[in-house]
Amino acid sequence: MPQEKTIQEPKVGPTIRKRRKQLNMTLQALCDGSGVSVGYLSQVERDNATPSLGTLAQIAAALEVGLDYFISASKPSDGLTRAGSRPLFALDNSSLRYEALGAEFPGSEMSSYVLHIPAGYTSETVSHEGEEIIYVLDGEIEQTLGDQTFRMTVGDCLHYRGDTPHAWRNPTEQTARILWTGTLTVLNRAGAIDLPELSQKPEA
């Protein structure tokens, strides 16, 4: 007898909730955009209800993704990035350069970037949900976490809660590179400018 194919059942609810939070969208806003009631959406996000394909298409459209975002099974290769082909980009009016490491497959919970930080750059102070890990690859940075400031050099690593006010700066005259990893996508590429002309490691 032929073997029965294993049926993969992606977790649609958590994926919808994750995407909604990425867009900073309330449940009511998603309701308004999709035409689905708040009560039903809440059940779907908790996996207490399974939407029809038509309803899922309405939700997907409101979340600015296609249906395959929720129903396609990820492959091991979806998470692989090659050293020479990772995209580099910058956000409008920013001198920072970002190198995307993490994959955006459905249900992923982590994001990761290499940040190329120019000499003298100082970030704003922010706080948000989730947690972060930074690891210094090249150069030096000063990381402020709450009322403490840490001078970090190559090989130093810091793991902290995102809701602790934090900021960092490059006090040197050379470009620094840090590996940033977080449990939430706090960097939205909307408005990003791709920089294919940048080398893998900018000159200091």
C-alpha cells in the first residue's frame, strides 16, 4: 500500500497575531480592515477557531501578505543566508546600514541583523516588548541600559529585556559592526533603501 502523506497543519492563529503586532495593528484595526468580527478574530488568534479560506484571505489582505504566508510549510533552506548574498539596506534619513540575517518564514519569532554603525553615531533611547542580544563583531560601542553604560569591544555580548530603556553609540572614529538578535521584529523595512553597492564589510 502507498504510504499516506503527512498532513502539515500550520499554526494560523499565532502567525496572524505575530504579523499584526509587527504592523503595530490593534485587533480592532484588523477587524475593520478584514471585515471579520473582533470576537471571532480573537478566537482565531488563540487557535480556538479555524477560518475558512475566504476569511483567511480577507485577514491576509488586511495584514498586507498573501495567503501562502499562513499556509505554506517552511523548508530548512528558508532559513539559510549566504555570506556574499545577504541584502544590505538603510532606512530613510539614517546613516546606519543593516544586513538581514533572519528569515521571515511564517511563525518565526526571531529577527537578526548585522548593524554597520558609522563613527560618532548615537541612537535614540527606546524601550519595547521582547528581548535582545547584541554581540560586537568589529570596533567598539557604548551601550546604555537603564542607568548603566557599558563599553563593549570585539567579542563582548549583552542580553537584556527590551522594556529596559536602552541606547548605544559609536564613540570612535571607525565603523563598528554588531550582531543584533531579538525575539520580535522591531525593525520594519517599510521605507528601506536597498544598498546593493555596499560591500560585505564597509571600510572604517
